[in-house]
Amino acid sequence: MELNCAEQSLHEILLQLNEKYDIQFSIDASVSKACNLTIKQEFKNISLALETLAKQCDLELANIADVYTFRSKKTLSSKTLPRKKKKETTSAAPPQLYLFQGEVVDASSLEPLPFSNIQAGHQALSTDGNGRFSFKTTNVQEKIQFLHLGYEIKDTLIIENNNLIIKLYPKAFDLQEITVRSTSPVYVTNIGEEPGHFKLNDVAATLLPGNHSDMILNHLRLYPGILAAGEASSEYQIWGAYLGQNHIIYDGITLFNSQGLQDDIGRVNPLMVKNIEVYKAGYNVHVGDRIGGTVLIDGKQGHREKITGQFILGDQSANAYLSLPLFDKNATLQVAARQTYTNALVNWQEIFGKADYSKPAYQYGDVNLKFNTFFKNNNKLEISAIASNDQYRESLDKKGDVIYFRELNTRSIQVGSALKYYHNWKNGGLSSVQLSQSYYRPEHLATSGFEGKGDESQIDYETSYWRNPIQEMSTRIVHDFPAKRKQDFQLSLAHIHNSYNFISEEDKSGEKGGNLERFSFYAKDKIQVS
């Protein structure tokens, strides 16, 4: 290698060598800037070159763990070494801790990125369901890495602050052409830190079946462990757990039934979905308390900068989505709605002619609303609402010597709402308060009978009717303490109220109902040994 410099400081020469050869140095900046050199010489290796630089500046060179350290000769003299002080009897003051608190968001839409992975020094963290993080270290500045599924990995150096906004850029892959270029690495894995855990979001999974009008289940069934036995969507199984044993949660709202009557459309509009987490089994207390799997669905926050929307028209349904920024871009309102028109394209008279036939009619409609408003220090209020109506009707009239008629009407209603408030404390804690309610009511009515002509009396007449509404109301408070190097502590308190009321005309015992009150408390501490 060759050194060629004229009247350059040792500081500038070391910076050039670091950039060219990726060598690490340790030196007092005031010493390196005070020594000016003029040298033009070739060397066999980098060590000889650095020794020459150190000699000309009257410094000592040492290689410690592949780091070249320049030290003044005076500091090595035993005469200048300070005398050992007597051990003080008083205990040393605790080290000062600096707070790093903020939110990880999408760079273009400012949409929070929940459950992002964070590598800060020797500790591994993750953001909460609203993209927030909070931790304390003894360093006033920290080298940190942020990772989120479908986004470029971000390595950066941040200074202690309690109002950090970390923006990640989504990575889109264009298939129309092939371009070879240097890009930042992209976090593409969807495997969680725990067994039986994986994630999906609207960036990494945009073209899977079910993206527009079908069920979110169509996404999940592509992964191992979902519907392991049987492929009928009515047998919604996660590692052997059936539909009633699994817990489906949308923005804190429990969905007692996540699909329609005909098993071809889901209760959650996919255009509202931002992030999906699936815990197949064996999850911790902060996830849920069911014996089966848990699916956590997070809705979008909406675009705070401009009006956005989508409209999808299919052969059986229409789907529309609209996002509006409000209050000088400090709030967003999202609306999404779907409506089916399955029978609009069918002319039953042309199919069956004059023959007797059963006339089927199926309709599904839903609406999703979500309002977000933002306060100082990244505090946020979020209100979500979801409502859907699913109905199937069938009728048959057969006329002859004896008139036969049959009516079938099956219907279900799913309604839910949730209010969440997220608060960032100045001391570094993260708190959230959630109020939610969910109501599901299925009902069934079937009527059939025979009727004679003229004066003949009715031969037979039968009616079957039942309904079984179920309701859940819950209150939950969660507080996360700032994560430290070896600990991540969380507290939670919750109250859950469930009730049902079963009514059947066939059951002579009358109405059956019940209530259940549950209180839960947990303290979770994630300890990193090394």
C-alpha cells in the first residue's frame, strides 16, 4: 500500500484509511488533529504504515482486538501514573440511564408498524401493537437496528429522546423487468420468536387469494398448521383446535364467527387489514386465554397526508374503501363496506322453466369504521367499529291436488366496537387502555306444511325457530415498563363479561341464558441471560 499526503492531519489520514480499508482506530481527536504530516512512501502492509504515522507523531501503536490504538508515550510512563487511591467506604452512585422512546411507522403513510423487531446493543426488543417502543440504557446514543416484514432493514444511530419517529420504507418487487442493483436488505421472514407463531401484513402478502372479498382464512390456510385435517372452511382448525376453541380478534373486538353462512366470505374486510399475527398454541399470557389458537388482526391507521381509496367490483360482490385525513392531518377516518349480489346474474325462470323449484337468495353486507386522532408525545386515541349481516332465504311453492310449501330463513348478525387510548409516559413507560364489546346473534326459521284444496282442512303444518345471541364486554389496561438490557417487564389488568340467551320454540323449557364474569391479572418479565 502507499501513503501520499501533504500537510494533512493524522485525523484526516485515519478517516481515509478507515473508508478505504475498513480499519477501526482508537485515538484522542484533539491529538490526531494536532499532528500534521507530509509523507509519500510505499509499505508492505497496513501495520508498517500505521507504525510510521505513529512514530512521526511521537505516539505508541497497539493492536487490541483488531482495533489500532494510538496512545501518547507519556501516558505509558510509570512516573506519570497516578497513585492508587484508597478504597472509598461509600457505595458508588448508580449509573445514569437514558430514555429512548418513540414509534416505528411506514415512511410514506405514517402507518404504525406493530411488532417490529428491534436490536439495540445487546438487547432484542419488539414494538407493541401500535408500533411503539421504550427502553433505557446507560448510553446517551445507541446504535440500533429496526426490522419489519416487507420493509428495508434500517441501521441507525439515535440519541436519547422520548419522541422518536422511525420511518421504514416498504420494498416493492417489480416483475416487469430485471434490474441488478445494490439495495438495502429487506426483512422477509415471517417466523416469530416463539414456536407456532407467524405474521402477515398488507405489504408482504398483497396478491394472495381472499385479498378482496373472500376470507382472511384463505391467507392463513397456506401456512402449515391451519386446517391440518380436512379442507372445508367450516372446519377452521389450528393445530387440531376447532372454530369455537380458537380466538379471532380484530382491533380488540372478539369475532364469534369469522366467516359467513356460505363459508365463502369473511367478516373482516381485507382492505382494512394492516397486520395479522397467528399463535397456533402454547402462547404466553399477554396473547390470550383460549385453549386453541389465537389470530390477532390489526386494522390500518389510515393515510394522514392525503385522501386514498379503493373500489373493487367482482361478479358476486362490490368492495369499497376510503381514508380521509382530518383536523389538519392530526386525525384519520376510514370507511370500508361490502355488498354481495349473488342472485343478480341468475334468472331462475329460464333455468327451471315452469317446473317447481326452490328459490334460493343469499345476501351479505358489512361496514367497517375506524377513527384515529393523535396528541402530543405520540399519544393516540383509536375507535373501531365493525358490523355485518348475513342472510340466506329459500322458498318452495308446489301446487297441485295438495299444496306443499316450505320457507327457510337463516340469518346472523355480528356487531362490535372498541375504544383504545395509548399513552407514552415521560419516564419511559407505555400504557394502553381498551374498552370493547362484541355481539353475535344467529337465528333460524323454517316453516313447512301441506294444505288441501277447497273445503279440505290443512293436513300438516310445522314451524321450527331458534336464536342464540352471545355477547362479550371487556376492559383491559396494559403497562410496559422501559425495556432494559436484560429485562422487559409488563403488567396487565382486565375484566371480561360474557352472556348468552338461547330461545327455541321446540324446547318446552323456555329460554336458557347465563352470565360469566372474569377478572385477570398478569405480570410478565422477559429476562435475557446473555
